[in-house]
Amino acid sequence: MKKTSSHFLRVGLAITFLWIGVLIFKNPEAWGGYLQPWATGLLPIPLAQAMIGTAVLDIAIGAFLLFDFLPWLAAFVGVIHLVIVLIVSGITDITVRDIGLLVAMVALMIDSLPQEIIRRITFLKTAQEAKTGL
């Protein structure tokens, strides 16, 4: 990740995830209210505990991004987390925000992939093209 814009994106997402994690810690029950009733019913633990776990995850993602430690992995976990958030919270007034965060995380993940992973993806794509004759 060498572009200045990528650093701004990484730090901005880090601050967002850290801040949300702290806010969830302060009032987990209120944040649990964003879950759809069907999703709450699937939880094997009390809602407050699930939200505290979510806060820990958000803070971990934010810290990894802030300290530029495995940013591609933090972004990958963030993408999965945001997809789950979109599924369990449903379509609301804040859905557009979560979609924006998701797309930003995907962009950061792609931009910060290690060269070894990029080489493997390229190799698999080339092998598939050779196999299918494309």
C-alpha cells in the first residue's frame, strides 16, 4: 500500500471501527437493537454478550488497520463482518452507510494484498484460462 489515498482510507476506516467498538462497549443493549428479531433469536448467548464480542472484533479490526499490521487480513475480516451486519440488520436508514464502509473495505483489501497472494491468483487465473482454452 504505497498511495497516500490508501493510507487515508486505512486510517479513516481504523478510526471508524475503533470508535464504533467503543460506542458498542458503552451501550451494548442499544446497539443490539439494530439486529432483526430473527437474528437475535439465533444467538446462542445473551444479546449483550454478543454485542460485546462485536465491539472486541471492531476494535481489533481498527487496531490492525491503524497500526498497518496485516491490513489486507483486517480488511478481509472487516468485509465478512460488514456483510454479516448488512444481513442481520436488514434494510434501514443506515444501510447506505454500511454499504459505503463495505466497499471501502473491499478497496483497501484489494489494494493491500501481498504480492504472493496476487501471484497465486494470477497463476490460478492463467491455469484456468489454459485449461478452458480462453
